[in-house]
Amino acid sequence: MSVLHTILWFLVAIGILVVVHEFGHYLAARLAGVKVLRFSVGFGKPLVSRRFGRDRTEWTLSALPFGGYVKMLDEREGEVPAAEAHRSFNRATVWRRIGIVSAGPIANFLLAIVFYWALLVHGLPALKPLIGEPPAGSPAAQAGLVAGDEIRRVNGVETQSFQDLRLTLLRAGVAGDGLTLELADGRSVRLDAQPMDTENLERDTLRPLGIVRYDPEIEPVIGQLLPDGAAARAGMQSGDHLLAANGKPVANWQDWVNVVRQHPSRPLRIEYLRQGQRGELSVVPDTVDEAGQRIGKIGAGPKVDEAVLATLMTEVRYGPLDALWQGAVKTWDMSLFTLEMMGRMVLGQVSWKNLSGPLTIADYAGQSASLGWISFVGFLALVSVSLGVLNLLPIPLLDGGHLMYYVAEVFTGRPVSERTMEIGGRIGMALLLLLMSFALFNDLQRLISG
């Protein structure tokens, strides 16, 4: 995946999310009778600027794409003609100001609901919640789970797909809850597990439970190749049937994966069959870090029999009304989970290494776009939820910080002083810079470790 491709889809994602967020502020301001002077996507020097509408609002595309803003008429920021003073933001009632400020995050939540609704009406292809053979001695093995078991519920929560299963187990594990699994065959088992390792939640955190994805035996035939992967660089092609690695026969795809993982940055002599002709080549797996271990990867996936794949897949689909409800429930659940994870980071219960910044978001935007519109829309819904939650945090300079001031005004009957807001702004700026530094550091660590 090229850098240009990643940057392009990152800008598309940020553009959609920022426009919707700021349009929430804009629409609420118009409904409240407050005049909007400028609607800007991005910060810094304007690149494109046009004026439209009765109020001649300036619509601007600016140089720095990391956000945006809506500038409203405000007597605290400059002289306002007497004829328009009543349309100033500072003269709006406190409840109208609360409505205007909260409309941005609300717009992000509504966008997520719309995206989830669209996905669920269309039908969301997903892997069934089937598990592979649990490692010997793991909690899942001790509970009697075996390969092919389908887990329908975790602690009473329905799991329609393996993604649902992973998220539900992750939430329960982070919270330290016990695990009761209900299976498709009617069994119910209890997992006795240690508290989940939260150092890096992007890796396979469920493996210590013994919960692994079910993988049927697959022939060692190359399917999809990453353009910049080690396999493509070595000359491998889609359809190559792998016969042996360093002289040892390769029985199935799982054997091949194990061999590659054990040879990071070490050459493998491969014997293969291509269109009936035997051949040899050498491939050097790239080294990546996984759970503190250096493993090899070549950037290739298997060619899977469609009939076999169909037995592993399901489709999550609802009618229009049910999909709307499920979209709202999904948005609510993801909002609570995001807020819970942030709280646990503050309390030191979850590592700050799980915080992602713009580089990781850009990478995910590019990857999800490569997988198709369903994956990209799902990514947008998730980031829209995160953006809504982040902006509601009671940190000065964020929407949540302004709401904190207005709530205080409701209780005290008078606005927060300029001095208090100035001090709060400095504190907020320091907190945001610290947060951004953590996120950027984590991004760079991920890039370095692969």
C-alpha cells in the first residue's frame, strides 16, 4: 500500500468527520439565531475561500487538515455592529450555547448511527464465532472447549460474529469480569482466567484465554500478495503451490505460516509448483514485533476454497427499523467502551501504549479502504464515535470544556470569569499537547516495530 494511497484516504476520512462535526455546530448556531462568520475545514492559511448565504458566511478549506472550526459573531472577539449585537454568541442564553457546543459531538454520534444502519441494512459479512483448538493448559482447554465450538453468548451478551466475540471478551477481560460462555450446542462453560494483559490491546489479547480463531486446514497455495511484501519482492505469484521450505515438506498453510514466523530476516529456500512446473526461489521474511517477540512475515495470504469459506461466514443483516435501533445500540456501546478505556488509562489500569495518533489512524484508513467500502465505512463509524467522545471530555479548548463552563453558569447564575477561562485554556492546551505527544510517540513506536 503506497504512502499516497494512505494519505488520500486519511484526508477523505478526516474531511468527512470534520465536516459533519462542524456542520453540527453550524446548524445549531443558525437555529439558535447566532450569526456564523466562517466555516473552516482545517486550520491555518486558507487555500480556498467562498462566501455564501444570507449572512455571507465564509466557507474555507485551510492548509492544516487536522480538524476545523466554526467562527461565530462574538462581542468578546471584536467590535460588533449594534444592529447585529443580538445575534452574538455571547448574548445567546446559556441553554442555547450548550446546544450549539454539544451539537458537534452529537453530529458525530448521529453519523456513526447512520453508518452502522447502512452496514446492517446492506448486510455485514463476518466470520462465525467459531474457535480453534485451545492451547493445552489454557483456561479454554481446561473448560472443555474444542476446535469448532461456536460461542453464541458471553455473559449473556449475544455474539453474532468472531469480531463481536473478540470485543465482548475484551471488554469483560479489561473490566476483570468472570466469563460465562454459552455455546451453539447448548453447553454453558465458565472460564477461570487471570486479569487480561492490557499493555497492548492491538495484539491477540485473547490467546492467553485459549480463544483463537478457527482456521480449517488450507492448502499451501499463495493467494493475495501485498505489493511491497517480502513474497512479492522474492518473485512469488498468486497460485504458487508451496511444496517445501529449506528441504522440509509443507503440508498445509498453517505449516507454512509457522515456518515463516520462525525465520525473521533469515532466508528460506522455497520449492513450489507454478502452472505444472517446479521451481525454486529464496525469500527473506520481514521482521516484525508481536507481543515482544520477533517473528517473520512475508505479506501473503492463502488461496481459500470459496465453498470452505462459505461454511465459516455469516451475514449480520436487519430490516431498516431494526437496523436503526441496532446502529444506535452499537454507537452507545462503543461510546461507553471508549470512555471506559480512557478512564482506565487515567487510572493506570490500561497502558497508554494503546493510545493512537494521526499516523496510526492514517494507516487504518488506507488499509480499510483497500478492503472495500464496507470496511472503510465501519472504520469511519468507529472513529466518529471516538471523535464524539473525545470532544465531550471536560478539557478546556474541547467542546466538553466549554460545556463544563456553561454547566457551572447554570448552577451559579453567572458566566465563568475571563480569567478562569484563560487559565483553563492554558491547562487545556498543556493536556492536549501531552495527549498528542503520547499518541505520536506510540505511532512512531508502531512504525519502528513494524
